Amino acid sequence: MYIDGEWVRSSSGQEFGAVNPATGEEFDRVPKGNDEDVKAAVDAAATAQKAWRDTPAAQRADYVLKAGLLIRETLDAVAKVDVINVGKPIKEARREVGNAATAAIYFSGLARRMYSNVVDSEQPKKFTMTVRRPVGIVGVITPWNDPASLGMWGIAPALVTGNTVVFKPASNSAVISAELVKVYEKVGLPKGVLNMVTGGGGEVGEALIRNRKVGLTVFTGESSTGRHIAEVNAPMFRKQVMELGGKNALIVADDAEISVAVHAALYASFSSAGQKCTAASRIIVEKGIVDKFSRAFAEGASKLVVGNGLREDVEVGPVVSRSQQKKSLEYIESGTLDGAVLLSGGGVYEDPERKRGYFVKPTVFGSVTNDMKIARDEIFGPVTSIIPAKSVDEAIEIANDTEYGLSSAIYTKDIGNMFKAINGIDAGMTFVNQGTVGPEVGAPFGGVKSSGFGRELGDEAIEHFTEKKTVFIDYSYSDRPWYFTPSS
Ligand code: NDP
């Protein structure tokens, strides 16, 4: 844990093991923080706040820029830690860590674009304007699936805008998350500006959200956890950004280039072993091509190279933990019981190497209806469903028949279909002729409905991390008509 510029153990001395999901073996120990550690971290962030706030934005941005550049220089080493900690294939880990660097570089540029307003005053000799102030201390709470990029999406804009940070990474990804903090330490970030406390959500996370000194919660994780955090925040009127779960639909229209759509859908469904908030977990295919698409997609899934992500040829790694593996297997069972047709995968591997780790075969169900459990719940594993639809209009209705609204996609060459999807799908993002995954740092990212609210990335991010104060300056030095006349 990193508190007030020092790497420290938990005050209780307790630790937990970090396990490599590809082998099931412990590879590191992580401090198990508690209330006391969170309090120390928040107090350090509070002490550092004023000097950091008063540091010019361009200087604050320099630290963030240097951190981004340093991550790029050391990309391979950091990506390897990502693979060992959460299991993703090395090529994907390089992309994820690279995205973290790009986010830092992008946000460092934001320092020079934090515009405020000048309002033409209603009074003569009066100047009215807004200035941006940081919210103070930001609690950044992240999940384990994209630990480097999601950590940076919260930390970099918070620092650039003048906030100090207490970072609580997911327990499953604490080791790779610490790499981000090490980078900020190396570039000389002043002590107390960024702090990290590791440990369980129920203790460390809970202590962080209940600490009244924290001005903004940036949370990424499950919708149920987000709902709980929102309930804790509400009585304090605390600001929050909620990036939550998804059940993302990828629509394939009759006129789509099938082979292109198949490749994109494979990546959107099975990259990070399906553990992406934006994963395509419902592929809704127009009836004219559903058989052809299903055959090609299932065949593609069965050919994916599944194994230890440290191997360059591996395309799908293990899921992150034994419990995530169990969850995926339960959904596979439920799909079969509900009458979906298993087209590919459906279980674990029996060879000794993969049996040790938390692998699940990339699984494709066909003939799925949208009322089945596999079409309703966020599975967060390598299990995807093909749902036939009579038309693009019906496909959009099915896409919207979910509690979530994060990402979506359509494959079509018809501009009418494209705009039906853009205007008709209730989601924070619609990709046209791209899978549901692959955000860009310059564009806002986030969802609607149970997928959360607020937007990360893009210039929008600045709104969450700052408060606008309105300033009225009267330079007439005279009584205005509404002033009380002093009694004589
Ligand atoms: P969780 O909600 O289980 O955990 C997320 C983080 O919250 C972890 O750091 C966790 O700690 C912490 N936490 C758990 N309970 C509490 C609590 N009571 N108070 C404060 N913090 C708490 O999500 P997962 O880690 O399982 O991540 C997967 C989820 O994240 C999926 O639903 C996925 O869709 C979503 N996600 C959303 C994204 C988006 O941008 N919309 C992007 C990526 C993922 P600990 O690990 O110690 O339990």
C-alpha cells in the first residue's frame, strides 16, 4: 500500500495472496488494509490537497504526462505483470497498458483546456465569471478486468484537475494496480497526492466510501456494488461517477459482410475471456443469415487459441478466479437447461496445463431467446448467445430489452439501418461496423440505465472532477440601488 509517499504494510500486518489465474499458483503477497489504513490515506490526501490545488495545472499535468510516457517506455514489463495478475493474453495486455499510457497523455493535455466562462454582467462595471476548483479528494475504486487502463482513467484526470486521490484497486488486480502508483512515484509526484490502499471491498472500499472527507467517488464495477455505493453517497450529496455492468448487443443485419462481422464478434465476445463491461454477450442476427453466421461464429470460437497469456500465440486466457470460472460454468448449465443450443465450447479443459488454471472454453449458444437467463444476466465470462431476429427493428427492440445500456454495435452497409441503431438503441455507445469494444480516450465513455451514469474520458471528464464557482466582481466602488442606505 502507498500512503503519504511511503510503501507500507497494513497496520494489522495482515496480507492476502495474489494468484496467477493461468496456473492457480500464488505469485505475490498483498497487504490487507483496514479502516485505520484508509483513514491514514485520506488524511494524507487531505494534507497534500492545498499545495497540489495551488500548483499550476500545467505543472500538475507534467507529472501525468511523464507517467504516461514512462508507462510507454516500460510497456512490456508492465504488460507481463498484467498477464500474471489477471490472466489476459500478452498482446491484449500490451494494448490495455498502452491505453493507460494514452489516457495519461491525453489528460495531461486537458490541463490547458480547462476552460471556464465569462458571463456578460447585467450591471455596469461588474465582471461575472466562473472558475473551476477541484472537488478535493477523489476515491477511485476499480475492478480487475482492465486494471491498468481503468485505474488511469480515474487517477489521471483527478490529478490534472487538482484533486488528490485515494485509490482502492480490486483485490484480484492489486499487483498490477500498484504498477501505476510506482510510475507516479518514479516521476516524483509529491507525497500524499496519490495514495493506494489494498484490501477487500467490504472493509477498505466501505471505509473509503464512508469517509466524509472524500468529495467524489469514481467507481467502476458491478451494478449491484454501484447501487450500494450510490446509497451511501446520497445522504452526503457526494458527487459520483458510476461505470457499471453491461449486457451488450451486437446486431448483424442481413446485408452485413459476414466474415468481417464474425471476426469482430469473436473479439468482442472473447477478448479478456469475455470479462469486459463492453463485451458482446448477445449477438442478434437477422434471420436471413443467422444459420450461416452461427456456423462461422461457432467454428471461429472453437479455433481460438486458449492458454497461458504469456505465450504470444494465445488469444484467450483464463478467467480471473476460481469463482468466476464457477459462475461461467453455472451459466453454461443454465443455457442448456433453458433450451439454448450449444454450438461450441461449454466446459473446462482436461489437459494438465489448463486444468490447473481457471480456463473456460469459449462457449457459443444458438437459438437463444431474450428471456433466457444467459441473455439477461451479465455473465462476465467467455459465454455468448446468438439471438435470431426477424428484422433490424426487432433486433433493436431485443437489444433494448435489458436493464443495462452500456455499449452496442451494428454490422450493416445500409445507412438507414445504421441510423436506426444510432437513434434507437438505449446505450451510452453504439459502434457501427465495429464490435462493442474499443473506446477512444478523446471520446466520452459510459452507460445509461443500470450501466451507470456520468462519463469518463473525453473533455466531459473534467466536469466530474471540478466544481464551477461563480464569481461576481463589482469594480464601480459605488452603492448599487439595492443597498441599504446608511442611517444618518
Ligand atoms: P465489483 O463490483 O465486485 O468490484 C469493483 C470494486 O469495488 C473492487 O475494487 C471491489 O473490491 C470494490 N468493492 C466491492 N464491494 C465494495 C463496497 N461495499 N464498497 C466499496 N467498494 C467495494 O466488480 P468486479 O471487480 O467483479 O468487476 C466486474 C464488474 O465491473 C462487471 O460488472 C463489469 O461490467 C464492471 N465494469 C464496468 C466498466 C464500465 O466502465 N462500465 C468497465 C469494467 C468493468 P474487491 O475487489 O476487494 O472486492
